[in-house]
Amino acid sequence: MGDQAELDQCPESVKEALENGDDALIAEKVKEYLEKQEQVPLNIAVTGESGSGKSSFVNAFRGVDNKDENAAATGCVETTTEVKSYNHPKYPNVTLWDLPGIGTTKFRADEYLEHVEFKKFDFFIIISADRFRENDAKLAQEIQKMEKKFYFVRTKIDHNMQDEERSQRDFNEENTLDRIRKNCTEGLEKLHIPSPKVFLISNFEPHQYGFERLCHTLEEELPQHQQHVLLLALPNISQEICNKKRKILKAKIKYCALMSAVGAAVPVPGTSVAVDGGITLKFVRKCQDVFHVDGVKLLHSVIKEPVESGKKVTVDLILRVLSSSVVFTSLIVAEEGTRFIPIFGIPIAMALSSIATYTALTFFLDKFTEAAQKANMKAVGLGTQV
């Protein structure tokens, strides 16, 4: 792992295994720790009146096109009459719950929350396409009583901007957005919602307007163990989100390097390479999911080879990419060469294996981050953040 500072940052279970020097236990505890982080549940409730854009928001948040077979049903009539759950396509532990609008049910606000089993939700997002109505305010007040967080989201801002630009002689987008936000805020305050948080978004242009601001607020107000889950599941709507994703994955690399070192301790030819190949393959596929980047296309571009359709990222492809690096190749050769030196061979091989894996995973992480940032810059254009 390195120095004492890094040891202190480890979870207690991993730290104890390291202090005991038990290789098998180290591998087991690191694997448990990484898997536990992947399985943290996050349940988000989305509600609002009919036609407000709830289902489109669910799809935008999950990075799913409305026409996708796994998309929440959308339409110009009420399409949500019962509670429906939608798992994130890459993170099944992240679930968005599309709730029926309170105005479309026979339940009062206080009964409605019991009906939809409010206790299982981490927070609520209340959506409106024009202004927040009395039913929304009643629901927010009941959510407050039950000490849950909620956020008001005003959708279809792109349509509002188009309409305003057509009708106003001296159209100014920033002034128009300020006016809409002020109107929403004042309307909610009149309905006795203190200091309401209002976000103006477009479900079809999440790079523009206030989608990023909403995501940033959710991240800040979630418990730490859920912040990482939320960030990794978000679409790449800004450079900042791409960088935060990179930081989260970067923190996992030291644990992968530790697993690599444990694999190198086995004095059997080929074991270390097999272990490292599996670790790297899993990490690269993770980068694909997190950054929404075609890994096959990206890796082939690194080695300047044409891409064959239908191919997946494999250990062989990864090794071809890494073999183009003199530094990585030298580390592997040195590791294998020192493994059978009496007394000191295994510790040296473990250190070299750890360094090689750390170097390789950092290289791939940088490549995926760069690709995601380039795609984001292309998509963002001159979007307005509010």
C-alpha cells in the first residue's frame, strides 16, 4: 500500500488484514470493501402533476433515451397511475421511482405518502411544467413533517425559452430565467414553503440550464456513502462531474494495486499475470460504464488499429494496449525476473506488481476521462447554467 498515511485511510477491516500480514485475508477484505461500495442503495422518488415531465426526467437522470425499451413511458396524457421503479442501466442499486401525481389519485397528501411507502425513499423530487400548485405544496409540507428532503424542479425550460424568444422584442435569456425562477419561488413561499430550492431544467437538454446545479445540490446533501453512488450514476453533463467521477475511481486504484500485490505473492508462474489481467479488465469495464465511453473503440484508437464491430473489451486487447508502453513492459519483466530470487524475490515482485497495476489503471482512467470530457465539450456547446 505504501506509507502509513495510506494505511490510515483504509477501512478498518482492510487495515487489520494488512497489519496481520495475511495475504488471503487481505484479498478477501479488499474484495468485500469494493463490493460493498458498489451495492449502496439509493432510492429517488419523482412526483408531480400529470404532464409535468416526471417520466422524461427519470429517463434523463438515468441517461436513457425516451424511445429506449427500458425507458419510463412518456406521453401527452397521464402515463403513471401507480408507483413504478426504474433501475439505473449500469447501477441497479440506484432506483428512480416514478410516482403518480398527487392530483391524479384519490389520496390526500398525508395519505398519499403512506400509499407510496415514503419511508423507502432517500429524497423526493417534485416536478412541474409551469408553476407549482397547491397539491405540490401540500405534498412538500407532509414530506417536511416526515423529515425527508425534497427539491422542486421546473421542467420544459427549453420550450419556455423558445416561446419567450418568439414573443418578446428584447428577449434576454438570463433575465427570463431569473423571472421564471423568482415566480416559482414566490409562488411556493405563498403556499407556506419556506426557502424553497427551485431548479430550472430541460429533460432533453440536460447540459443546459440547471440540471448540473440540481445534481451538485443532491450530491452535497446526501450522506457521504451515497454521494459516490449518485455521482457515478449521473450522465456526463459537465466537466466537473467527469472530474469527480475520475477522483472516485482514482481512490479505488490503490485497492486494486493491493490485490495485484497479493496475487504476485503466489510463487506459481503465470498467476500474477492472470490476476492482474482480471483486475484490469474489471476496472476498464467499470470506466466504460461510469463515463459512457465505447471502450473497444477507445482502446483501438490508442494502438491505432481498426475496430471490428461487435467486439468487447478483453484481456488480450488490454495487454496489446499496455505492451505499447515501455515503462509497463519493463515493470512486468522485472517482476517475473525477481520472483524466484531467494528470500527477497517475492516481496520485490509484489511491489513491482503493485506499481505496474497502479500505473496501468491510472493510464486507462486518464484515457476514459479525457474521452468523456471531449464528448461533454461537444455536447455542451454554449449551454446556460442556472
